[in-house]
Amino acid sequence: MSEHACDAADGSNGLSPRQRAAYRSFVRTHHPDRGGDPEVFVAGLAYYRDLAAGAPRAPGREPDRYDAPVEIVPDLPLPTRVLVALIRTLHRRRRPRVE
């Protein structure tokens, strides 16, 4: 198998065998439990996650952040909540978890 074909091979997680080996090597050397820098480790994990998804990240790009403003959603009206509870109860009675 040629190198190009090997790189294009789709593994179980979207990485070629060579990329998976590089990922494992990266984790072994940069894991915080083994004395690596946590920021470098997180950036590397994000890079390999994007690589597996098919969209490699630029080396200087900031990692995605999950600190968007919190949006408070109002409760559903009481009749709707009662109906949802009734449907859930009927569903549980018809399909018990343990037979």
C-alpha cells in the first residue's frame, strides 16, 4: 500500500494508522500525569479531534470555548408538564426496565 493510500485509509476514529500512532505518541509524551504541560495537551487533543473529523485546525488557532452566555429558558406551563409526566409514566409501565 502506498503512503498516500495509507494516509487516506479510514480507521475506526477517522485517523489513518500513521496518524493514530502519532496521536498515541503525543499522548504518551505530553499527558499531564506524566509531567506534560496541560495547555499543550489540550491543544494537541483538539488538533487530533479536528484531524479525525476531517477539518485540521491551524496551529495558531484558539481552541473552541464553551463559555457562551447562559440562556434561561422559562418552565413549560403546568398542563404541559402534567401531560409529559403522564406520558412518561405510561411509557414506563408498558416497558419495564427489568423483566
